[in-house]
Amino acid sequence: MVKIQDDRREQIFRELSILKRIGHKNIPKIKQIVDLGGKIAIVMEFAAGGELFHHVQRAGRLSSRQALGIFIQILSAVDHLHTVGIAHRDIKLVY
């Protein structure tokens, strides 16, 4: 759940509605957005593989082939976002 300030509420809902319409195999889909007053719940598609950070952490060191496969998927998703006029400003592994 995301806690939001009133002055950012409209902007956040606008951005979420744009993200909800994105369709790419490497971007989890937003299924539902629920306004809970001071918080927003975002229901997303289940990602069976889990977080990329945890995958890398479990694997320890990735082979060049594994890293290249992941990198290609990320580039494909970012390229799709750019094609539809969206810039992602903060790409990183999250823990």
C-alpha cells in the first residue's frame, strides 16, 4: 500500500491509469487500483519468478549468458515504454 499526500493524489492516479494500459510481456500488469482514503492499494499481476534482486541474490553470480538474457528483457520493456512516450527514471534492483 502506498500512503499519499493530498496534493499528489491526482498526479499519482493519472500516472497509475497510464501504467494500467501498458501491455508488455516483461512489465507486470496493474489489475486494479483501490483508493483507501490516505492510501492507495495497487493490485498487480503475479510475477512467478519473483523480484529480480532476489533472483540475483540466490544465484550469487550470474553467467554472462544469464545476465545478457535479463538485460535484453529490461531493454525490451524500456524500449516499449519509450515507444509509448513514457520515460522510466529510476531503474534499479530493489531489495
